[in-house]
Amino acid sequence: MGIAGAIRQIDPVQRLESELSVEEIRSRYDLEQLRCEWDSLQDQIRLPSLFLNIDWILNWWKHFGGNRQMLVVALRPGYES
């Protein structure tokens, strides 16, 4: 079995976890800390949307989040050590 065959044998979730790092953001403060990274990513979008703007998202959460728990998932390229 070659490398491609071996990769197909790996559980897709396990493969995804080795290729991506996952961070859960659960507060407005923590989301605000991603502003520079978020803005940089938004600048790369071919068809930008107001609804992807971090200020709009934070404002929406402030007015409509209520007592619910925020959950934003940040995916980044992962590196195996």
C-alpha cells in the first residue's frame, strides 16, 4: 500500500486535526483579540460582506446574544511536532 492508500486508512477526523489547529472563542473579549487576524482574512475575500465584518458581529452579539454562550471556531493550518 502506498502513501495515498495509507492516508485513506486514517480516520478523516484524525487527519483533519493534524492538518488544522482548532481554537474555540467563547467571549467578546477573546473575539476582539482576533481583530487584526480577522481583518486581514476579511481583506482577502473576493466578495466582502458586511456580515463578516468583526465590528458588525460584535455589535450583533451585544444586542442579540442575550444570555447565550458565544462560540466562534477559529481554524488555522496545524503543524505536527
